[in-house]
Amino acid sequence: MDEDLRSFLKERAVQLEIQRTKALKMYYFYRIAKPLRTLLKGILILLFPVTFILPFLLPITIFVGVLFLALLVFNNPQEVYESNLKNDVLPTIFNKIRPNFTYSAKGYNNLALEESEILDKGFFANTIEIQGEDFVRGTIENIDVEFCEIKFLKEKTNYGKTAGGCFLSILLIPIELVRNLVNRNARPNEIFFGFIQDVDVYFSGFFMYADFHKEFDGRVLMMPKKNDKFKDRVNEIFQQKSLIKMSIENPYIDNNYNIYTTNPQTGYYVLSQSLIDKIHIVIEKEKALPIISFIQGKMYFLIPWDKNLFKADIFTKVEDERYFLRYIDEIESFEKIVRGLNLDVRIWSKT
């Protein structure tokens, strides 16, 4: 590490340690506020229906509600600290050590994801929300590249909450009946019966996009067999085929992937033996099967993982510039994936 970079990182370390110390002090209060907030929420759930029968409880209900709302505005100091690191510190570090890259704490390239045709497969059919973070874009050897952590979310029935809601509704039925007998002009309240849906992450991974500025006709999609849903296989039978299956001379890849292409000539042109071997190495290193597509000189790469890049720990003291070494290693890991696939070398020559 040269002296200029050391001095730069040392200055950032001092600033970050000040933020960490403040956040740590707030964290001890948050440890009290969080369970108290949960307790007040439970009390409100119980007080709200009872207040209709016993109006004198209204001031207590309002007081509990105001206190609950006041605690809601108190954010998790750990998340605030990490947000400050990603929004204020990391962009300057990227600019210093990798000026060819830009960094954003949130975001992803929605157009690139749509162009990849990965979302067209049945595995992602029920996605209702996509979240991206640690979004990096730049160039490596004149190849435009983008990376980000990405999460896919879908609705999932929460049977515990559904049962709780139905049970509470059953308890409210006699209260509602008494209320209507006491006050015949009262409007009836709706009683809950139904399923409660939570929005959960069902796939998280690392999305990479590389534009080689090389045009070729056709498309190639490498879909792990475990992600290739029955719906897609049915569509192959009953719909007009825009893609056909192909096989390659790598037993591991062939056994674990369904590979689709517009025509075999394009498929074998794109998936050279060298590139297939490099993909196999990445699979073994990451211990995961990526979804990969090649479309008109562009590569789209989505690999499942649960890593949290550039994570900040509120309990780890920022002593000096060495604190940032692991972040620098993670920045370099982006380039290692690209270079591991030999994407920094033109893998397709002009035809």
C-alpha cells in the first residue's frame, strides 16, 4: 500500500470510528426500545377492540399508541452505521483505488436483467419485487461490466399469522355482538377471515453483466436443471420453440444444466471449450450453479449466494487504515470473477 493511499484510508478510518462510537451508544438504547416496541404493539392489539366496549380506556389506548409511534422512528443503529459506510465512505474508496468503477449502495440495472431473459423462466415467475445493493459499474480492459448483490422476493402465506388473525376475529365476534346490542346505530366492523401474505426473499445472489461490444446472431441460455421448472418443460412441448436444447462435451456441465440456444452453430460458437472450462472452475470455487445467458455479444451471469458484501460491524473498532483491507479484497474479488472467466480477453473473435 503506497503512502498516499495509506494516508487517505487513515483519514477515512478516523471519520468512520467517530460515527461508529456514536452508533454504539445509541445501540444500547435501541436494545431496550426494540422489545418495548414489540410489547406496546401487542398491548395495542388487545386494547383496540376492547376500547369499543369500554370507552374509558380510550386515553390509555391513545397514550400507548403515541409511545409506540415514537419508538418506531428510532432506527437500528447498526443499519444506520452500515448505511453511512456504504453511502459516504465506500464511493470515495472506489474512486481512489478503482477510478474505472463507480459504486452505489443501492440499485441494479433493471434493463440488463430484463434483456438477460433469465426472468422469463418459470423459476422466477412469481417474483413481485427485486432489490439490488452494492451496485458497481465500470470497465475492465474496454469491456463494460456491472456487478451487484440482488434479491428476488415473492409472496408466501404466513400460516401462523393467518391462524392468529382468525383466532382474534373469533374472539371479536361476541364483542361485536354486544356492541351492536348496546348501540343499534353502530356500523358493523369487518371480521377478518383469510390468508395473510408475507413478502419473503426466495433467491439471493450476485448478478454480473458484461458487454463485449461484439455482435452475434442468436441467444444461449444455461439454466441449472434444479431451477428449470416443469412449467418451462410444458411450454417447450405446446409452444412454438424459439430455443432448442444442446449438449456439450463437459460431463459435469451437461449433467447439471439444461442448455438452450437459437441454433447449434451459435451455441457452439459462444460456448467454446475454453469458456466452459472457466465456468466449471467458477462453479467449483463458488460451490454454486450460476444461471448464464449470452445475447448479442453480452453475458449475463446470476449466481446464488448469501454473502453480504461490505458488511460493517458496529462492535469492531476502526483502528487504522488496515480496517479497509477486507473491503479492498472484496473490490478485487469482482475483477477476479471477470478474469477467472477470461472476460478481460476477447472471447469471441469477429466472424
